[in-house]
Amino acid sequence: MNLSLKNRVSISFIVANLLILILTFVVFYFLNSLNKNIEKLTIKSNRISTLNDEIRISAVSIIKYQRKLVTEKNSAENVEKIIGLCDSFSSLLQNLDSLYQDQEIKKIITQMNSYVESLKLIVSKASHFNRGGDNAGVESIGELADTILESYSNLQEIQYFQSNQNDQKIRKIINETKRNMMITLIIGFLGTILIGLVVPSKISLPFKKIKDAIRELQECNFDVSIFYNQEDEIGEIAREMNKMIQSFKVFEDLRRERISVEQRKFDALANMVKKPVLVANAQNKIVYMNNRTYSLLKVQSEEILGKAMTEALIPETIIESFNLAIKRRSKIENQDIVINISHKETVNITPDGEQEDLTTSASQEVSSEMVFQGFANIIPIRAKESSLDYYLMILSTEVFT
């Protein structure tokens, strides 16, 4: 699927926003879950604490009225009070039982409830105990009250242990939430880095290709093309640039062909002239010599063309004349030129004075011959920049007029 640059940037922006929203919702979910769990445990703990306080008060009240019943003998008011406290105590135990899932606690609550029901039954018969002088019934009331108090103490111990477990559970929930949030943030951070590395590179890659192609064009390398097959704005630019590069290449081929034709024309005209002709550029390198000059200097084209004058076999007077013209960037007329050609002979001499021994040899300069003495005219062919100038030198044995 081909998307425009605008759509790709928009999609990248939407994906980044979605990632941020997802991270926000995930973090919110974890925080909300933590809040709900802690709230649930806190409400349950507060409810249990309230019920424990009410149960403790009811137990103390039952013991209080149980003692009054024993000391004051038969008292209908005390009996009714104990029965009412037992009903309230049973209701509180049922509420407490609904808050626990632990079987041990539920078992203790069930036992306490049975003790309370037994106490309620015995207390309702208290009047019969007093009329018959039966002290066993009164004593059983005290024993049941003590049993209820003992069971309540056991329940308190288990509840204390459960409270510690709840604290540990809260800490565990908090630690798990922190870990999950940290993992989520790390994943989001890595995802953000991945998007930050992939998306900009995908968008900037075609621009890099275009930039590289432009650099090649700056170096006059027209054998380049921009490969980009997306049907978007950058694809249009790439196709138009490829057309432009192809036009440049055609123009460069035409230019080189035209230069070649002009060079052949110039070479033909220069060779028609009976006088030596040299052409050098602003870097003091020989770029052309006609046949008359090659014969005069007794050199080959590969020894001269493209080389600096100081490196090639160019006479000193010619070098000085070219340097003067380059320095002035103006025409030089009737400059004195003397060209000497040195002739050397190599004689192989043995220690005994005999020749043709290749183990030792000596070079001896025999003579130096002046092959030309005359004048030179240097005509600058100026360009927009001095570094692009060319200088045409014509040698003559007669003064130029």
C-alpha cells in the first residue's frame, strides 16, 4: 500500500498518540485496581473491626448480667436482658461469619453461636432453677459464659493472624502493581524509542537518497539515479529528478562531443600553423601541444600532457613566461625564449677500460644544443574565474608585429 508523505506522518503521529493513550489507560487501570483492592480490604477490615468491638461489648454485657443473675437470684429483668444480648450476639456472629472464607474462623464462630444458643436456652429456664433450688443450672450458665469468652479470645488470636496476613497481602498487591507499572513503562519507553528510530529513518531515507544524488551531480557524475517506488510526494520528486539527471547526461554527452569536435578543429588549425603552439591552464599544466612543438622539444604526449611544467621536460624560459602571464592574467608579447636540448651518451666501461661490460656503467654528457631562440606571445583565454583560465603560447623566431 502506497501512502503519501503526509499520510505517513499523520499515521506515525496517530500511532504515537495511541501508544501514549494505551500507556495512560494501562497505568490508570493498575492504579484503579490497586485502589479498589486496598479499598476492599480496608472496608472489610474496618467492618470486621467494628463487629469485633460490638461482639466484645455484647460478650462483656452477657458476663455482666450473668453475674447479676447468679447473685440476685431470679430476676426477670436480668433474664430478658441476657436473652436480648444473646440474640444480638448471634446476629453479630452471623454477620462476622459472612465476612470470612477461612474455615477455621467459621468453625469457631459456629461454636460460639451454638454456645450462645445454649446459654439463651438455659437462661430462659433460670426461674425453674431457683424454685427447685437447683444450683447446677446456675453454674452451667457461668460455664457457658466462660466458654463463650474463651472462644472469643481464640477468635481474636486468629483474627490478629488474619490481620497480619491482610497487611502482607496489601504490600504484595502494591508491589505487584509497581512491578506491572514498571514493566508497562519500560515497554512503552522501548516502543517509543523504536518508533523514534524507525519512523524518522523511513521518512528521511528518500531524502538521503536525493541528497546523495545531488552530491554526485555536483561532482559531474551523471551515471546516477534515485530508486524510490512509492507513489507519494517524494516519489514525484525522485521521478522528476531522474528525468533531470537524464537530461543532464544527454547534455553532457552533447557537450563532450562538441568539445571533441572543437578540439579536433583546433588541433587541425594548430598543426596547419608552422610555428610551435602550446596551451596551459591556470594550474601551470600543459593541456595541448601541436606537432611542431613535439618535434622541437623531442618529447611524447604522455610525457607532457596533464603534467605540471616543473615535472615535465619544459624549458625554463617557457615556464617563466607562462608564470608571468598567469600572474598578470594578461597578454604577454615578444617574450624572449631560448630552448636548449641536452644530448647524453651512455658508455659502459670495465675496470680494464674495455666496453660492453654491463656490471658497471657511467653516463657522460657530451653536448648541449640550442634548438630554438626567438620570441613568444601568450594570449589568455579568460573564464569567469581565474582558476579556469587557459593560456595560448605561440613561438616565433621573429618579433611579432
